[in-house]
Amino acid sequence: MRHLMHGAIVATALFSTACDQFSPTEVRNPNVTNSAFLRTPDASRLWVKGVERTFLQTLNTLLVNTEIVSDNYFNNYTTQSKVFDQPRIDNQDLDVRSMFTDIARLRESATYGIEVVLPADTVARVRNEADLLFYRAMGSIFVGEYFTGMPATALGPIVDAAGHLRLAIDDLKRARTLYTDAALRNACTAALARAYYRLGDRANATTEATALLAASPQFLRNATFDGVTGPSNSFQGLITSATNNYQPLPRLDFLDPKYPNRGAQVQSPLALLKAEEAHAILAEAALATSDLTTARTRLKGLLTLVQQRPTELVDSRNQNRGRSGGIVIYPDSTDYRVAFAPGAPFQTGFVLYRKGATVRVPTVSGTSVTAERIDQIDSVADGYYVLYLMRQEIFLAEGRRSTDIGLRFPVPFAEAQVNTNLDMSAPYMTAVVPAFLPTNLGMDSFIMNTTARTVEIRNDVNAILVANRTSPLIMPFKN
């Protein structure tokens, strides 16, 4: 007789590749059989719990890799990838494989719950179905945002990023009709806006964004971690560790650590979906039609929301950024002034004093942009610059920046070895690294003068994005 791990165990099961080898019905557990588990009262609720755990583990894997591949953070110690900062992305890289595998596991676990566990459950299960659809949709969004493609079924052909976004949209629409709780329906609306945005579907993205802001102007859907039974927030450990692990680009220093260390058993939540994205989508839609008046209004609405989000006093002395120990010494005092690019003016307020008892940091969203700066927007190009600076700052440590700058991870070599539908020479086997992005650590590099107390960032990536905004790899809304 076949044996089955229930959801909580499937969530932590290890397998060598992704959807090519993962089949929940093939997981062996001597204590639980398929038939016994499926006869368990409210089995689908138990399965949902396992999928939730898988979802958190997937988020952990994605965040620790996507944040360093962008210009947000630099891996300043020995933890995690030492090549993504370049950025160098290869289909044989084990971190690429881990990301791919975790997303595939999430989608397959949710699918098995929908197709096998739910039909066998005799208990009312509408909410469970909606939850599984939502988590599968988020897995599809992750493919659409991070990868060139992924099979939608085990050993199946590659479905490209756009195809996975459309799969997510189908699941989210269905989940939204099933949910009765307003907050859960709003989460579907927020995720739909995000998926349509990445597809470049301006009409539907703006419709969903407008609906979200009308229904819940301060909407926030957190991913909540557990310091006792796990999973814990892996990124929290990387940015609060005393070993000088992940360091933010100095002009982002004032936003870090977004996930404070409150003790081993208290894990910071992660904003999965939030109303800020709706404002950003509407601002970008206005810029795409050269409507500067509307864009400025939308950006001010975004700023107002950010200013209403919570901040927290954090003891950051443990991670003394000015000391030796890491590869690069970082500024750690407010008297450092920062220039966003060579020749740009030096500005204050971007570096926090880390030797004092506490620093105040935003824990949901923060930005350096002011209402006065938004009023100064006098061109579409400048509007895009302000918007993408705000997007970078507001979504810091949420795994969104790598997608905004056009990076995409390849299908891993291990998948192609076992899936006969894959062509090893196909474009999806190669990472997408836009030619306009700085390489050789250029996105993370800066010159620090300890005497003059200045920091000059080597490259202003947001300015580079604006200069290349016609590229199909970035800024989805095209005229």
C-alpha cells in the first residue's frame, strides 16, 4: 500500500529536483497511509497547514537569494551565495535549484490538496479550497516574477513566466469568489493587481488596485513566522546577526533592520501584500500615459500611507557595521553623507548611528522621498525615478527589487536532466541579466571616506532603469 506524508510533513520533505520529481503520493511515511489520512476528519484543513508551512519556507529561500542579487543588500560574510552579488546566475547553481524546487513544491502541494485531499474530505471545505488556491497562485506569481519559466505539471513542458502569471490570475479569481472574509478577499485583489501589473496589463492592474484601495486603504497581508515550531524568519537572522552578514546599500541604511530581532521565540512578520503596491501601480499607469498631475497625486497618496505605517526602536549595536569582520566596512553614523552616484550631491539622513542604544526603523514601509520632492517632478523620466526609488525603499527586504531591475533566474540544469520536455539549449535555461545593469559588484559598490565622512555610491541603479525604461525587461506598462 502506498503511504503518504500529511501536509505538515510534506512541507519539510526534501527531494532532488522540482516538479519533475515531486509527487506527494510517492512520499513514504510508515505511520500514515493514503487512505488513512484521507479518512481523517477535516483532512483538508490539516493539509492547508502543511502548505502554509511550505509557503513560509519558500519565502525564506526566495528572500535570502533575491535580495543579494539586487542592489539592496551585499553578502558581507560567508553566508549564502557569493556569486549572486556579481550578479552571476548559472543554471547549475545550487541556490537557483533550491529556489526553483521550493516554488515547485509549493505549487505541487497545493495542487494535490485541491485535486485529491479536498474531494475526499467530508467536512465543509470551501475555506480550505480557497486557501489552497491562494497559495498555489502565489507560487505561480513567484515563477512569473523570478524565473524564465517552470513546468506547471510534473515532468511537463515549460510554462513561461507570463503563462504562470495567468495561472495565478485564474486561481485568485476563483479563490476570491470562495472567500467570505473581507480581508482574505482583499488579499486576492492585491495579488491580482500584482500579477496583472507584472504582465503589463494596465487596464486590469489599475482596476484591481483601485478596488483594493476602495475596500481597504491600509491593507496589509503578513506572512507570519514562528520562532518556536518554525519556520523562523531567515532574513531576520541575516540582517541582525553579529557576524556582519547582509549589509544594505548605504543609501538604504536608514531602513534596516526591517525585521528586528525581538528574541529567539518572537519572529518579525513579512509584508506579503500591501496597499502601497496599489498606489505604486496607479502612479506608474499615470506615468505611462504622461499624466504627471495624476502621477504626483498618486505618489503623494503612497507617501501618506507610508507615513502612517509603524516604526520601532531597535537596539542595533550587535551588528556594528563600522567594525572589521566582513569583506567591506560600512558606515555606521549619522554624520556620514551619501551621494547616490559619482558627482551627485551629498545628502544627510541616510545612515543611522549604530553605536547608541536604539535606532528607529520602519517595520512595514519607509521612504526618503518627501512631498516636496514629489512636487518637483517635472518630467515623465523624473516621475519614474521617484517612483522606482520609492518602490525600492518601500519593498526593501521583501524580495521585489530583483524583478523590478529585470533579473530572472533560469530553469535549473537538474530539471532538464530528468524532464524530457526540456531543451537544454532553450532560452529558459539561461538567466536574464539586463545588459544595462552594472556587473562585477557594481550595484553594491561605494567609496567611503572616513575622514570626510562621505559615501559615494558607484552606480545609481534607479537612474539606469529610467534611462532604459523602454526595455521589455523592466517597467511593465508601456505606451
